[in-house]
Amino acid sequence: MPELPDLEVAKTVLNRILTGKIIEEAEIGNPILLRRPTAEAFTQEMQHRSFKAFQRYGKILIFHFKPEAQLYINFMLAGRLKLQSPSTTKQKTMGFRFKLDTGWDLRYVDSRQMGKLYLLLKDEPTSLIPKFDEQGPDALDSALTLEVFQQRIKKFNAVIKHVLVNQRFIAGLGNAYADEILFAAHVLPFRKRSSLIETEIDALYSATTSVLQHAIAVITSRVDDTLQFEVRDFLQVHGKGGQPCPVCSTTISSVKSGLRVANFCRQCQI
């Protein structure tokens, strides 16, 4: 699943290489992914628009166009963007294709067919996108101060990992980076939020910023402009169940909780 660091890097790449470029032709490959408008309306509306800017909010990437319109992409588990030659065989899992005036295609593919695409035209509100307005502040928003973080987290009483991935708390964290933040803060994922003392909450706040910024820096240094990336090998504990902890060498635990797997060190995290 693309998470905040992946999408932050994608946003930066797209702003650099596609701002001002024009969509000559649009095609919908799988209408089930398009939640609004209809496939016919989408292809008509996209034709001849240019890219104005790219934005990220939480785990959603937002395309801004001229004339005014916004495309919101929720990638879910397996959505990906790809810059490809028009001669590249179209995948059955393709959600949409933009033929660009650069001679390239920008394609969205989704092997799990779970992504969600919303096109909002001028003056259409984000309330038309289910749950978008219910999200908390973006995890990297400068307005998310320690004080705000402390106030918001006290509204949630689930186990702390479930709180971190709850987009109503803060927007942008998924399973992988929740594991990394908890490891950096030395907090076990299955602790109840109410059991955390003030210093532990402060540590979670600091770890959220440091872990995400480090991930963005690593991914930026290792990807190219094709957007075909999801770098995870540098993570400390996520996906490393059964391997030695990078700090103390204790075997990293892997425990399933609901639909997610939590990876953590029983020695370093308390």
C-alpha cells in the first residue's frame, strides 16, 4: 500500500515533470474504480485540461487541473501510477490512461481493484467524497503541533497502533509506518492508548515526524521519474518478522491483529 512517504515523493516528482503538460486524450479502463462522475463524463472532462499542480492529503493524491477541476486518488492496497510509452500493452488492471502532449502516458493501475477515483469539477465540494472531510490533520502539517497531537490522541481509546492508523486521528499513517513510529518511540503496538504516559505520547509525536521525513529522504534518493516504486527495505521492523532487531538483536515479532500484521521488538518496545 502506498503510504504518506511514497505519495509525498510521487507528488514532488509529478509537480516537477507534469505541471503545465496537457492531456490530449483520456480513457477509463475499469469503471468500477471511478466513483464520480460517469466514465463518459470523465473522459470528456479530462480531454485538453492541463496539470496545474499536485497535492497530497494523508494517503490521497490530488491532481489540480486547468480549467479548474480536481482528481482525488485513494490508492488503497494496490493502486499505482505509471509513466509509460503509449506502445506499452494496456494492463487489464488499468483504471485510467491519460495520453499526454509529452508523448507519454500517465496510467493508474490497480491489481486489487480497490482504489477509488473522484473527479470534482469547479465549485464541487469535498463533501462529495465519503469520509474525506472526517480526516484529521495531515501527519506532516506544520499546524500539527505537540499540543494539538496531545489533545487529539486523548479522544481515542483503542490500542495505540489502531489509533495511529485511524485517519480521523491524523491523516496519512498506514500499517508500515505505524510499526516504524511505534518502534522509534519504544511503545508496544497493543498498548491501550489510555495506558500511555505523557512522555510516551511526546515520543510518538517526535517519532511521527522523524520517521516520515527519513523515509521521504530515502525514497527520494532511490527513485526515478517513472513512478514505479515502493521502497521498503530500509524499514527497521515492518515486514521483518523473524529477523533480528537492528538495535538489540531480539527476534522481531509478527502478530496479526484484525486485517493487519504488527511487527515489533519485545525488548525495545514496552
